[in-house]
Amino acid sequence: MTGDLHCHTTLSDGSLGIEEVIVQAKRMGLDFLAITDHDTLSSSNRAQILGERYGVKVIPAVELSAWDKKRNSKVHILCYAPQKPDRLEGLCLKSCQIRKDCAKEMIENVMARYPIPADAVLHYTKSSKSIFKQHIMRALVNYGYATELYGSVNDKLFAYPNGECLVTREYPDVNFVLDLIHSAKGIAVMAHPVMFNNTELLLELIEAGKLDGIEAYHYSATPTQQQKLVDIAKEHDLIVTGGSDFHGLYNETMTHIGSMTTDKENLDKLFKLIHINSQKANKAAVKTEK
């Protein structure tokens, strides 16, 4: 039993649709898949139906944008199987709006340098709940101002923190995000701690009892770093997850569905916690009805 618990579709910054991603997961022999589009749970219902059709069990999930105010840096939190997903709707809408506002400014900055129409970017965002830098770069490639999505042009325009056209803003505080996930009876896992240098924050959040798991198996971490994260998770009895962080055409690094996975032991831990959260949510619903 194995699962890829981190991948994206056209609902955020992936290039493949929900069905294409699920079919590929089936080809790769995966038993479980979590579609973790940025700040949206819109895939959940359709993904569940398609998963049943193709024989892949889909876990409802979302990758939430958050901010580490102490270090002034971003952090991503994976939320799995929220029993009360409506409680996350406002947070998702807020984060998507932040990203759209940043993207609008970035598009204006790019258009001041390269004579492309705004709808050249929007053409690639028809299914997405937000606009991402990858969509802007794809338009630049299409109009001949770059030959690749990641390279010298992307570095010049969007490299963090000094890209000429880069616009960033703070996302909601990570502690608020984690509290909201648990209020929604979801499972909170820190995504790719190495990618954003979130290790110090990781230890602080573990000490505060705010995390349920760590995404240890991710391409951004070396085998040594992955083992260190596994050791931290085991020390604190946390779930260890793995995922490809697949984006299709928009992958920054070579990765494919199933390239990083979560094993049976940790899937069992995840499902046990999902069951506990489901029971709590049901009990709360019964009390409310009374």
C-alpha cells in the first residue's frame, strides 16, 4: 500500500487536469493520491468520483499558504481530510486573492518590459483559482521572449527576493492557519521544510503541539536531510509523508507522480487520525442537533 500525498492540477499551478493526474497515478500503481492544489479544495468531489472510477483512493487535501512572521518567510501547510471543509473556505479565498493581487502587479511589470497582451497570461489560467508566475512565464515563452519556463529570464524577473517583476505579500500567520485546520478537523503536515528553510519553525511548531506530520520525502531535501526529518517525526510520534509535488509542465525540477511516496505504516497513521477526527466531528454535529 503506497500513496503520493502531494500533487497539483490545473486548479492551481499544475498543467494536467484532475482526471489526467488520477489516471497517471493508476498507471504508476498507486493505491492512494492526494490532490493538494494551492488554497483550494475545489477538486475534492470530482476527484473522489474519478478515483472510484479508476481504482485510486483519493484523499481530500489542500496546500495552504502561510507566513512565518518571526522569520518573515513563507511556509506551506498540507491539510488532509478536513471533516468541516467549509471552515477553510474563507482562508482559501483570502490567500487566492492575495496571490491574484500580486500577479496583477507582476503582469503589469512584465508588460512594461515585454509587449505582450494581458490575456496572453489569462489564457493559461482558465481553470485555476489563482494566477501564478509559471502562467506569466508560459506567455513569455509563447511570445518568444524566453525559451524555457525556468532559466535566465525567470531568474531575472521572478527570482526571490530581488526579481525585477516579483511582487510578494504576507499570507495568513502560520499559527492561525494551523489552528483553523484543526478547527476544521483536518490533519496538518508541514510541506517540504527544506525548500523554504522552515526547520527552526518546524521545531517550534512541534514543541507547541501544532503539527500532525512532516513531509520528509520531497525532492527539495537530500537523502541526509530526509532522514533527519524522519528522525524528528519519529521522536515526536508524527506522521511521515512523501509526495512528488507534481506540477506537470510547470515542474521546476524533474519529478513525476509517484516519484516520492508515503508508505503503509504512515498511511495507516494518517487514516487512524482521519477516523478519530471524523468521530469527533460526528459527535459535535449530534450535540449541535440536540
